[in-house]
Amino acid sequence: MVIIFVATGSHIGGLLTSLPSFEQSDSFRAILININKYKKSPMKISEIHIYQKDQRIVDGPYIMSTMTLTSIDATIIKVVADNGLVGWGEVSPLGPAYQPQHALGARAALCHLAPDLIGSSCLHPLLLQRRMNDLLNGHNYAKAAIDFAIMDLMGKYYKVRVCDLLGGPVRERLPAYFAISKGSPDDTARKAKDKLAQGYKRLQIKSGGRDVAEDIEAIRKVWEAVGNKANLVVDANRGMTGSQAMQLSLACKDIPFLFEQPCNTMEEVSNIRPQIAHPIALDENIEGINDVLRAISMNACDGFGLKLTRVGGLNAMATIRDICEARGLPHTCEDSWGGDIVSAAILHMGATVKPAMLEGVWTAGNYIEESYDPANTVACTDGFFDLPTGFGLGITPQEDRIGHLVHSF
């Protein structure tokens, strides 16, 4: 029996018995080859730089139940290690009114955290997360940008992809879904038909914030246009009352769809769930691991729409992934918005989800005018995303494409 030390996404340590399948794993072999490097050079954070970029929405505006957006204020961070390696992170709240997160808050939180993170190890993401929690209560979305950058650095250091650090990919191509901005019933149906022809097998229809009769008409016209060739999701983004949600669901009980976050609070959703005709997914109510556990304890939903930055980053999402698998609760892997950095993080996380549990992945790439890394743009082809192939996140932004520098530490 040969006993070896293995590096995992959260720490270095643990004992593993050598097996033939393990010995043939390029990812784990690369980690083992570099294990001595860890002992000699702990790789610490030496610099943190914060950038701001306006992301104009292509073919906008992007219309939801409670807001209309033409551009997104994105925050991009560059974390430089003392060995010269660079990790990238990003957070792009969907405007200031969608959730209790906003762009200025993200940058303020990062400015508060950054000075005290200089000198911290880049190879202990769990310890770094605890350090951030000690320094600042909440603000998971800002901490997620640091988490992305640290995982990117770890991957480059060990010469593996982020998905390898998160447990390993189960596939290299991931099914995408498309979110159709709220519009007239005819326009929504036309877009749904077009996206089906482009290969998307999961289509999300925005609803709420208008007469329920118009939402019902839109759902029926989309169903007429695509039928059972696509899985339909009706997303109200918290924009309905309980009575409106019940009216819509019961009026469309003959049409199969997943009803996403119909009401504002988890209590409201839990109250109507036994009275409607469709399964429910929670989205905006899930801001961390505790919210997932609370939803399960309340029997409030049948699945989740999970946003990486909202829950705190890749490592927090990995915990939620495992909870959902244990309880048989399918979910998406996505974020509210973001460019290539967020998109790459989504794909690395999604690649580790058991296929039966993954409802689909979504990125904002279709709506963003400019790629940070033209050579490795995260793009959807025929309804699927290909997993990035480079070490770490597999994205190397060009610094003339990430906006302007606003803070350095």
C-alpha cells in the first residue's frame, strides 16, 4: 500500500490509498508533482487592484418585473501573489434595486477587506474565507470576487483547472439556458422560437410587474411556439403577490413549467406552494448556505436558481451543490450578471454538478458587448458551453478591456 498526500480545494492534507485510476489522473498527478512547491513557497497575496467597468447591455434594455436596465456597473479585481502569479475575480450586481447588493457596496467592501488580506496565503481558501468573515459581516457578493481570484491562483499554481480543485468535472460541455427579457406576448414567443432553433433546450420567460392576463397570454403563446421541445421556466423575480402567482399557475395548469421565485419572501412562496399547479424554484431568497437549509426545513421549494456571487463564491457554492445532491433538489449554476471571469467560474462550478441535478447554466455573455479575453471568450454554441481549458479559470483578461483602475492595495 502506498500512502500519499493529496491537495484539495480547501486544504493540503489527508491520506489516500493509491489506486490505478488515481495514478492515471492528470489533474491529481499535477497537484502531487507540485506538492513540494507548496512546502517551499506558500504563495501569499502581495497586491490587490480593483477596477470598475460599465457593461453596456447589447440588444437592451433588459426588462424584468421590477426594473429596466441598459448597462451594468461591474467590479473586477486583480490579485497578485508574491511569486508573480495573478488571479482574477469579478462581481456585477444587477443594478441597485434587484437585491441587497450594489456596485458601490461591492467596491466599498473590497476596499475594507483588501488591506488586511495582504500577506494571506493564496492556498488556504477556507482560512481566507474565515478571515474575511471576521473582518466584515455579510457582503458575500464582494467576498466572492476574492474567492474567484484565489481559486484562479490555486489552479495556476498547481497547474490544474478550477473545476479540478472543486472535485473534478463530470463533463466538458454544459447545457445552457436562455433568459428572455420581458416583452409583449408575441415578441416573447418569437424570441423563444428563435432561441429553440439556436439549440437552447431550457427557456426562461420573465413575468410579473404587469397585468397577470398578459403574463398568461405570453406563456400560452410561448407554449404554442415551442411546445415540449424546450423546458420552460416562468420567472417573476419576486414581482407577484401570492394571489397573482396562484392565478397565473392555475390558469396555465395544462402547460408544464417551473415557477421561479414568484413572490418576494420565502414565507409567501411557502404559503402558496401547496395551492399552485407547478413546481417552484427559489432564487433571490437564497443568499447563502443558511438560506438553502432554511428553505429545505420549510419545504418551500422543489429546487433553486443559484447565483455564485450571491452565495459567496465557488467554495460556498460547492457546499450548496452537495447539500442539493443529498436532498435531491435540482438547481441551476449561474450569476446575476458578469463578464468572462464570472462566466468561467460558473462553468467550472457547473461542470462538477451531477448531471441529473443541473438544470442548466446561464451567463450574461449574450448581453455583453466586449470580451475581457478575446482568445478565450466564454460563448454559447448550439445551446452548450465548452468548459475553459487553461489552468485556473482559464481566462486572462486584457487590462485595456476591464475598465479603469479605482483602488490599489
